[in-house]
Amino acid sequence: MKPILFLCLVISLVSCNGFSQKKDNKGTTYDIVKTNAEWKAQLTPLQYRVLRQEGTEQPFSSEINKIYEPGTYVCAACDTPLFESDSKFDSGTGWPSFDDYIKGNVLFSKGSGGMYGTEEHCATCGGHLGHVFNDGPRKTTGKRHCINGVALKFVPKS
């Protein structure tokens, strides 16, 4: 009986460790690495909270919501191109939404508990962008990349 109890204890401990809330991209090496002090000096307090501490801006607070001209949305921390304007749509959620992203420039990881969808990060600097959900336009990808506007800069097409 004691060996079975011991085996059950070991399995439960291993199981708990295996399902802890670790990010999939933990340990990823980014091309741009800075100290917290360097990021704080470069970013506004809200950008720092969103990009470096995985915060969320208030809905309907971003000027990015109102931009629908041709161009590219780049990471506010490192200028990596992330989304093209032709993939932007009005989701009604209050955050800039896209149905597609620039391949290779965005990383995905499971968020805490999965309640907020899959997290999105800039592949170059690791900045937190927002989340992706499966409730986007069915005529295209079916995805809704719900992105914090403060994490983006818009570069108009010239």
C-alpha cells in the first residue's frame, strides 16, 4: 500500500509542475535585449506596463483605433513590422484588431489560465502586444488579434 501511495504522490507532484503557468516562449532569446532601466527610459509608463509587464490599456483609448489608411503597424519598442493595414478591422472591442500578422515577427504563448486567449509578443524584443482569439472574420482567417494600441506605431505607406 505504501509504494502505491508514494507513486501517487510522485505523479501528482510531477503533474502539478507540468501544468504550472509557464510561458511557452520563456527562455527565448531576442535580438533586442535591454535592462528594465533602459526600457523605462525609452518607453512611456503605459508602454512599459503593457510591453514589458504584460498590462492592458483601457479600451477605446488608442488613437490607433481610428487609423484605416494604408501602412504598417510596427512594435512601439523596436520598430519590427507586425501587422499590415489591410488586415485591420473594427471588432467593436475598443482595441485595434487584425485578422492576420506578419509571419515570423510575432510569437505566441499560452496566457495565464487561457481566459484571455493566446498571448502575442514581438519576436524581436519580446514586448507583449495583446492576445489572439478564434472569433475573427470567418471570411478570412477567423482570428482576431486584439492588440494594445500603445504597443504599436503606425507607419503610413509612402
